Amino acid sequence: MALEMKVPSPGESITEVEIAQWLVEDGDYVEKDQAIAEVDSDKATLELPAEASGIITLKAEEGDAVEVGAVVCLIDTDAKKPGGDDKAASGDEGSGDDAEKDLKEQNKKTEDTNEKGDALKQTPSKPSTQDQKQDNKNYATGSPSPAAKKILDEKGMDSKDVSGSGRDGRITKDDAVKAKPSMGSPGNGKRGESRTKLSMLRRKVAERLVSAKNETAMLTTFNEVDMSPIFSLRKQYKEEFKAKHGVSLGFMSFFTLACVRALEMYPAVNSMIEGKEMIIYDYKDISIAVSGPKGLMVPVMRNTENLSFRGVEDEVKRLALKARDGKITVDEMTGGTFTISNGGVFGSMLSTPIINPPQSAILGMHNIVERPVAIDGHVEIRPIMYVALSYDHRIIDGKESVGFLVAVKEALENPEELLMDNDVKRALEL
């Protein structure tokens, strides 16, 4: 019996997926629950397990976009597992001789075929006549078809720069599609290139980013944070914190809790536009941008207003590891009312982070550099981080955006009072 395997729904609102990679080949024997393919949706990459054991027949190619519920392969559940043939396993006398005889016959047929092929190759061809030589190049040579001409005009290319593969050297539509404009006079070094198809996830991210740029009134405000107080706390408590909780005391917990405090003070930053309405959320689901093997991932920490320093660090570690291993789920990527992006881990000094739609704001963290700053009338060297808040000016005014960023700065520069209620041990659960 042939079992039809259909594309399961990876989550709500997803109607189409892409076959990223087949993990088996057509005609392979697969075991039940064995991963047979990697499937890309617009939110995550998921594995497709075999629903039964048997011989698999693939019905879709890698890179194909298929609808949810469509048949992607067949599994012959009646097929026996290779290697279980009774005759082969029994070791009947004479089976080896038969195999040897078959092999000799096969080799003889191959030799005969090769000899015939060589004979054909060696058959002299008739010399070309003068008329035939003239026909090789005539009025059609280098002339584009109407469709090819249209494509070349769109590319701004001259037909003289394109070699035709059609009859009598005519330029076909396929020739025009493959034609590339001149990149200037070639240099002396290697000039190779490669093309790879963007994954569905990457294409969806691109669409969302362009949409955010085109459909929002995005502005960015900047500030700087003196990280000395956080450096001091981490130096004093990081070993004890890691020994007790099994996670490091990083910067994300300070920034996350500083954002939670600022979102309480400026609720418009924790809002979205839906049609003609503005939705303000009383909970804080903060997305964190992390880089995975499939590109940018934005998993969500739920109800961060209820998380402690330890809780935030646990969630950050858990989500980052799942994103790195490609095991992040659609549910963990869904939602979020505000985003924190840390470009500083890659060395970024300053940037304008782009909003993660349909959210209205995103905080960008950057690298920490020792800079001279004026303190009480004299210059000191302090570890400084530039922070940026990109926001949708349609619902967030300048006063609220600047006030939010200042509130984040105040909390980071005075964490013991504003984030730990003057009780560091209790806040860190030590």
C-alpha cells in the first residue's frame, strides 16, 4: 500500500512551505519517524518525519514551494527492507557462480557498446560544401526573437553582446534571460561567481523588512550609556551567580529589565497599529534578535515583567541554543511586543535598527568602548555603549521615544536602585 505523505501545517497563517533539503533519496528505504526532509516556512525551518516504514518515492524537488496539505512523497509500506531477501541470506550453493557469470556477461555487453561507440566516433564525416559553410552564418545570426529583444531592452543590453544558441545563431528568450550586463574590463585575477537560492525564511524576512521601511514612519533616536556600574556588579557577583544558577550574568538581563521598566513608564512604545486602532499591551513579550544558521531569528521571551535576572538569562540561553541548533519552533517565534537587538556582539559601534513588524519599536545595543567623558568637571575614561531606539512615529511621539531611551539609560547607570531595589543579593537570588 502506498501511503501519501502530505505537508503538515507548521502553524497558523502559514499556507505554503518550501522543500529546503531532502535527507533521503528517491527509492530509499525509510523507517517510521525518520527525518526525511527539512521544510522552510516563513517563520522557521522544521524537520518532516516519515509517517511509516517503507520505500519512499519523492514527489517534489528541493526548492519547490508546496502548499500545506499537498502530497510531497509516497511510502510503499508493503516493501521489504533491503537485505532481508531469503535467497540472498540463505547462501544457496551456486549463487556465487551465478553472480560471477552475470557480472562477466554485463562486462562483455559494456565492452561491445564501447567498441560500437568508438567506431561511430571514428567514422569520417562528409566535408562541408561551400554553400553549407555560408549557411552557418546568415541574416538570423545574432538576431533576437521579439521576447528576447524585450528582455535585452529591459536590461539595457545590445544584442551584439549576446551569443545566440538558437537556429542559425538566433538569440532566444533563454539566451536573453541568462545574459549579463558587462561588469567592465576584466582584471587579471579570478572572477568567479556563485548563485544560491534564498530560503523561504530569508525571503520572508526580506519582505517584512522592506515592508517595515516602506509602511512605517520610522525614526531613530540615540543615547549613550556609562556601563561602569554594570561592570562593577558583574565583576563582583558573576562567579557566585554562575555557580548557583548555572548561567552567566550577562548584559541582556540588565537591558531587558531596564526595558520592562521603561515600557511601564511609556506604554505607547509597547503598542501596535491595527487598522484604525492602536493596541496597547499590558504584558511585555520581548523579542531578542539572534543569528542562526538559517539567518536572523527573533524568538520571544514571554511576560518578561515577571522574570528575574536569573529568569531572563535562562530564557536567553535556551532560545539562543535552540536557534543555533535549528530547533526553534514556530510558537517561539510568534508574537512579541518589543524587540532588543544586540549588534554589539559583532562589533557594531552605532546603527539604526529596523522595526520588527507589526511592533512599533526596537532597541539596538552596540559594542562597549572605553571613551573619555566629562565627570564633575574633569575627564575620565569610562566604558561607553551607544544605544539606539527606532520607533514608528505614527503612534510614538518624540517625547515618548526620547523619554523611553533616557529611562533605559537611567536604569543601566543606576541598576542597584532602579532595577534591584537596593538589594543586590535578593535581586540576583543569591
